[in-house]
Amino acid sequence: MTPTLLNAGVWAFTWAKAVLWVLVLTRLTGLLATFPLLGSEQIPVQLRAALAVLLATVLLPVIPVPTAVPVGIPELVGYMACELAIGILLGTVVSWILEAVAFAGGLMDMQMGFSFVQLLDPATSQNSSIAGSLMMQMTALLIFVTGLHHQLILTLVDSYRVAPMGHGIPLQAMGLVTLIGQLMAKGFQLAFPVLAVLFLLELVLGISGKFMPQLQLLQLSFPLKIALGMIILGLMLRELGPWLAPLFESVPRLTLKLLGG
């Protein structure tokens, strides 16, 4: 055995680098687990693990070294739990945007009459509405087209300035509640054109039924609501990208703000 391997300083340096890599991998794993599509069950676990290991290795040189490195397994587990929670929070902000879009799609389907039909979404393995599933798939595609996944990786690196390793989870609870409320309002705003047009259609059909009792409103309303709702939905899909662009641009700022940055 060479004297170099007997040097305690070499082993201490190696342990510090190994712990830093594990902590970076843990925060990155939380981000990828909640990020749309990348955290989907349809992607093999081996591929997701390889992506996390590769990104952690690439990002390691630019991550600031913590002031105190955990020296024991219990302390390391505590550090890893905090890092995993921070990574999950970073990816959850993006997934909440998709949930707001799905919420809008559910409202649309309820008015169009599609609530009787539920599709199995392969991305989530859960039943979802027709309009909601369609808009969620388009939103997930726009995430990668606009380069939001690259911006979120840069945000992950910047998060070490706001939430350094070993300093706990500086979560802003009120900011989290406010963000959820704003995204729900955005979802209602997205569904409002379809809801407003179909409400006016129901109003017209109700007035027509008063003056023409022989009119078969039940048989007439379903095809009219579906046809008119699909037309408005098709027009909305053309504007989905510009509508989502401000939300995508604000994701890095919102994630850092939730961490106290």
C-alpha cells in the first residue's frame, strides 16, 4: 500500500466530494421525480436514474461546497431529506401549472357534457377529462419547446445560493398558498371562454323552450354544446402557447421566491 493511500487528508477529501455528489444527486432526484414527463412512470427507471447521475456529475463542479459536511450516517440522512424536499418543491411548481390546465379542462368538459367520458391518461395512470388530457399533453410539449427544462436546471444551481446545504428548508408557506390560489384562478381564466359561450347557449335554449314547448331541448342541447365547445376549444388551443409563456417565464422566479430568495 502506497503512502498516498495512507494519508488521512486524501480520504477526508474523497469523503467530502462523495457526500457533496450524493447531496446534489438527491436534490436533482426530487426535481426530476416531480418534473412533467421526466418523472412519468412511462420512462424506465434505469433511464431516469442514469439521467440524474449524469446531471449530478456535470453540475458538481459549479455547486458551492457546504460549510459543514455531515460526518455520520444519521446526519447525512437528515441532509438528504432536506435536499429531497427542496428538489421536489422545485419540480412541483411546474407540475402545478399542468394541474391548473387540467382543472380548466375539467370545467370545460363538465359544460360540454364530456364529464360522462373519462380517459386513462398514460402519463399519470389516472382518469382524466378529454379536454384536460389534450391541453396537458400540449402544455408538456411546450415546456420542452420553450426550454423551460433548461431554465429549471439553472434554477436548481441558483437554489444553492438561496437554500444552501445544511440550512434546512426555508419554505415560504404563505407564498405557497398564494401561488396555488393564483394557479387555480389562471385555470378558471383559461376555461372562461368556453364556460361563457356555453352559458349563453343554455340561456338561449332556456328562453327558446319557454316560447316553443314542443322543442326537444335535451336532444338538441347536447350536440350544440359539444360542437360549439369544440370550436371554442380549437380557437383557444391556438393561443395556448402565448397564454402559457408568462407562466413559464415566471417559474424560476417563483421557485426561488418560495425558498425565500
